[in-house]
Amino acid sequence: MIDKFREKFVEESLDNINDLEEALFLLEKDMHNSEIIERIFRAMHSLKGGGAMFGFNHLSEFTHHLETVFDLIRNDKLKVSNDIISMTFEAIDQIKHLLQIGDLTDAGDIANQQAFIKRIQEVSNQEGSTSTASVGGSNVEQIAESDGSKTFLISIKPNEDILRNGTNPFYLLDDLHAMGDAKVVAFAKDIPELTQFKPVTNYSQWQVVLNTSESINEIKDVFIFVEDECEIDLQELKVNNVINSDALVALIDKAVADRVLLTKEQIEAIGEAGSGKEDDKKDGKRKVQLKEHKISSIRVNSNKIDDLVNLVSELVTIQAQLNLYAEKDGNSDIVGLAENIQKLSRQLRDNAFEISLIPLQSELMRFQRLVRDLSKELDKEIDFIIEGGDIELDKNIIEHLTDPLLHIIRNSVDHGIEMADERIKNGKSPKGTIVFKAFYSGASVIVQVIDDGKGIDPEFIKSKAISKGLIDENVELSRKEIFDLVFLSGFSTKETVSDVSGRGVGMDVVKKKIGEIRGEVSLDSEVGKGTTLTLELPMTLSIIDGLLVKVSDNQYVIPIANIEKIHAIEDVSFGNTINHIVSIGEEQFPYIDVREVFETKNEDSGGKQLILVKFEDRKVGLLVDQVIGEYQTVVKPLGRYLKKQENISGATIMGDGSIALVMDTNRMIHNNASKKYRTKK
């Protein structure tokens, strides 16, 4: 059981670290923001407390020293600096390592951690003493004032199910008592009759009048692990110490008898030097509402989500079988039932996929961290700007997307952005910019990585491809076709090996990886202005709405999201059969005969239909024998023997048990177009 809780702690801690990194990036831009500093401190406090609770002792010890630094910062005894932020980023890497392996056992690792802790202690000790000395006598007076006691009224209202989560509210009261002098008042809610009484249900709430020399932040830290399980109201009172006052005791007795909560005004009224209303208005009432309890989300194991999506996929397949049976039977009741089940399965499908979607933001911290670390390593100043981080994608797509994006961003930092002196010489700002942009486009998500670097000369790319024997020197290529050469295997513009981005090869791997998730990648660049890499991705991989078509004796599915229009062959004029150009009305479009692509029989089977599909910024026709109709498609992977089928992205099982292959129209059109300039082997 304890292992299960440890796993949950690690999972939650990784989320905590992600939040911590995000806060550090914000702090780097605004070093005096107290809210960000508090956010960082609380994240560290959670890691320290959880680590000690679940046996990560080295993690708890390490984080404790780091927490001390930010405790000094939030209490204005230490100033944020770039060195502190860089050290904290290093510390985060160590925390991740400790979460992965647990407590250290290797003597070398232990020595390294102790050396790191010593660095942290030196920062806190040296900086703290320097900060104190620099402000002279006025600082001594400030510390003396901060050591004076203050009185607080704290209201604690735990949720009814707090005991079920293993939380004991009495420990909170003990922690408050340890901070100073306290009076605790207990109030019971409506307690049910004995037959209805549940021992694991909380029926109580408390108020605490606390006199302490601790800061309000220290008091808030008592509740750091129960914010989601309690309503906490913390108010600072403008009175001297009234804890031992007879008037306070009488007020408490009356409140208990009347079952009415104490108020700030009642306690201030009995103080010897209570602040008047004018003082309240001058200084402002200090009331801190920590958090209102509201369960807006739950944590679910990703395997359970995968199981749910798989079950929904099977349901869609069975529902297709039911539709087929209903059509054959002809019974109106069964047809109506099949239609209702189809509507419900479609809604269930949509809900299941919404659950499996996660925001890109969950992975963006590692990209931001990569840019920060590499820019310092290469002595470049680079701003990394994120637009559309809240865009959501299937988690399986995001998992396959991370490595290609890391490679693309690494190339932008290493090859794209110039050194500061070169940028200044070319009339640019010394600081480079990389923009990560994501947005929806129909049923797809577009992800772009844009840099304002030196760009790529298309003529240089073409000459490089010719010298490597990738294309014929006499071939005529459009600007886009030239940039597509970058994705050919063996192509590289980098002459020397770089520690950052390797040997310059890998864009062919990027294209392959993106292709595996039915995505497309393209590049555009302008010399002296920068480069844009664009990824077009599906939102989900498992189920799509498709158009079922027939080519010879085989059935294929074309994703409906890619289809613009369907034309009967009578409305189409085939002008140039050599270059495959078709005329529809006054417009002309290139087309592909799907029979030729799949090398099927060429006998005339009667009427054909032309399907116009979107490809980049134009439309291309696909010539098929017959359009059968719309079909809700469960996409299954092809397996290792058929993985190299470039024109097919998967397969689906039809209602009658037959197999239909899912066309990858983008890759089919791209491959067909590229034949004209690729060297034959």
C-alpha cells in the first residue's frame, strides 16, 4: 500500500516541479514579485514535507536547504539574483533525480549532494548577512519590530470527508499551539442521531485566537497540505495580547453557548488599545482567504484513460455491426434503436477523447528550460515566447511530439539564432527570439517554431542536395519543394559537428516521427529574417470520422477532415492525362488515380468519383471507383510488417468483419509530387 502512495507522491511532485519551473521563469523576468516568490516557496515546502512523509529523506533534506533561501527572500532578508535562479534550476534537476531513484546509496552521489547543499548554505548565509549589514541600524529596528507579537483569529472548517484522507485536524491545532499562546474554540455542526452517525465523517469546526511572534506566512504554512480539504480564514487583529483576558474567556463561553462564531470586531472591541474604524480604514483589514474548497478535477492513471478509449473504440466497431444488421433486417424498431445507440456512442466517443486530451503547456517547460540552458552554454541571449500553450492534444500525440520538437528547438538555438555581435552587425537586436505557437485549424492543430535568426538560402539547399546526389541538377523545383529537401535522409547543411545539435542530421527523423502520428512537417525560411517550421497534427489518433470509398475490390477510408468536396465523374473534364490535371467548372486541379497508387486492376468498373482533399494551401483530387458513405472509423495500427506503407496510416474493421485501410492523403500527395525530382535508385 505504501508503494502506491509513494508513486502518487512522485506523480504529484513532478507536477509540482513543473509549476516550480514555470514560476522560476516568471521570477527571472520580475525579480521583485512577492506572489511568485511565495509560489516557489510553497512548492518547495510541499516537496520537503511530502518527501519526509514517504521516505525520500535525501530529497527532504536537500529541499529544506533550498526552501531556506526562498524563506529569506520572501521575508526581505535576501534579494533574488540571476545566480540564485540558476542555482535553483540546477537544484530542480537534482530533485528530479532524487524522485527517480529515491535515497542516494552511492558514496560519490552523496558527496556531490552534500557539496551542492554547502553551496546553497553559503548563498543563504553570505547573502543574508550582507543584506543585513548593508542597511545598517534601520534594519535592526525592523527586525525588532517584526519580533513583536501579533494576535490572529483563525477559522478552520474542514470538509466532512477530511478524515477519510488520513488527515487529522488536531495536528493543525497542535502546530498553532506551538507557535505561541492560543485559545481554541470547537463548534459542532448538526450531529445526526446515533443510527445515522458516521465515525469517519467530520462534524466539527474550530476557531483559534493566536498570539505569536511568527509571521503570517508561517501561520499559512501550517495549512499548506490541507488547503483543498479545509476552508481557512486568517485575520490579523489590531489588539494587544488578549489571550489571558477574562473578557475573551467570557466572549468564548457565550459563542459556544449560542453556537455562533467569533468575529474580528468582537475581539478587537475588548482589547485595551483596540484600533478604531479610522485606523482600520487607514491600514486596511487584513483578511486572507487561503482557498475555497472545490473539486474541479481528479487525478486518473493514464492507463485507465487508455483502457476507456479502447473500450469506446470496441463499442464503435460493434455499433457498426448493429447498423449493418439493422439495414439488412429492415425492422423500423431495430433501425431506430441502432440510430439512438450510434448517437450515444458518438457522444461517449467525444467525451472519452476530451478526457484523453492534455494541454501542450504540460511539456513546454522542458522546451523553455532547453532554450535557457543552451543559450547560456552558447553565450546567446534568446527570448522564448509561448503562444497557445493551452491548446489540447491527445496525450499519445504529445508523447510522440516531444522529441521532434526538442530537436527542432535545439536547431533553432544552435544553427538559427546568430551571435550577438553578428546580429548587431546586421541591424538586429542582440537578443534573438524563438516563438512557439500553437492554434487550431479545422480538425487539426498547427504547431510552429519560429526564429528570427539568419535563415536558410533555398539555392544553397538545392546545390547541397545536388552535390549529395539527392536530386538531378536539371530539375526545376518550387520554393517549397526546395525546402522539403531538408527532410530527405542524408541531407545536412552543417559541415562541423556540434555538441548541441550533433552532426546536423535528423530532420528526416523528425519527419518520420511526425508521420507516425499522421502529421505533416514543412519549413519556410528567409535569409536574414529567420525560419519557420510548421507541424500539422491530428487532435486524436484512435477514432476518426471517415469517408468509406471503394477502389477495385478494396475498401479505403479517407479522413473527412481532409475532404473539401466530392464530384461525380460526369461533372469533371480530364484535360491533361499526362500531368494529371482535371477541370471542374472554370478551375483546374491536379489529381491522383488511386488505382495507380495501389497498383490495382485497371479494368473499367463503371462510373468513378473525384474527391477533392486539402493539401497544404491547395486542393488535389483523388480518383476512386465508388463513394460508399460516411463511416465512424476506429483506427488500428498496421503492425511492423506494414509500417513502411507510406500511403496508409492504419486500418479499421468494418461492421461485416472485413478490413478497410485508412489513407494518409497528405503523404500520398506528397510522395506522388516528389517523384518528379527524386533520384531514381
